[in-house]
Amino acid sequence: MEYDQPLPFYMPYPILLPFEQEKEQEKDREVMKSYYSRRALAIQEKVERECDRMEYDGSMMFDEYPDKFMMAHLCGKIEKELLEEELAGAEEEMEMQNRREGNELHDLIGVLLFNEMYRRRCRHRRCRRYF
């Protein structure tokens, strides 16, 4: 692990520097999220809300090998919520369009969900080491 600045003589074992790096990474992540499209941002918000619900000790999110069926079920649940919101506005036109892009939407939800879960699993492992 390399540090940007030299360490002071009184700090031979820097424990807090990884937390500062995590803050920088989180800031970069927020900047990158600001470039998402409206639809991707709506999906990301739903994914984060679902991950917030699952973030507790003993959750399937922190299992060594998360269940593939449950992950697919979670993606389907988020997709259903999103489609219900979109269908409330323009029903028939959106239904035809959603049938065509259903697989792409499901894939995007999966990618965003798995990425968010991976990020939280890594953070959980790092924090567990220090406390």
C-alpha cells in the first residue's frame, strides 16, 4: 500500500489512512453516479435501498457464496417495482417497449445490484478488521 505523502515520525502504524482513502473513493463514486442517466439513477436508488435493507449481520449479502436464486429474485423484485412505476404513466406504449428491452433492463439491474453488494461486502470486511 502506497501513501501519497510521507508519514510523520510519530505515526509508524497508520490505521486511519485507509479510512481517508475510502472517503476519497466514496467521493469519486458519487461523482461518477452523477453521470448516470435518469433511468440508471432510479435503478441505482432502488438497488441501494434494497441493499440497505439487507445490510445486517448474518444477511445473505455477507454469505461466503450468496445464493444465485435469491440474487435473481432480488433483481426481479427491483425490476417489477421499476416497471410498475413506469407503467403508471403511459401504460400501453411502455408495455410494448418494456417487452423489447426487458432483458437489457434485467441485466442492468443485475450489474448495479451485484456491484453495490460487492462494494458493501468489501467495506464490511475492511471495517470488521479494525473494530
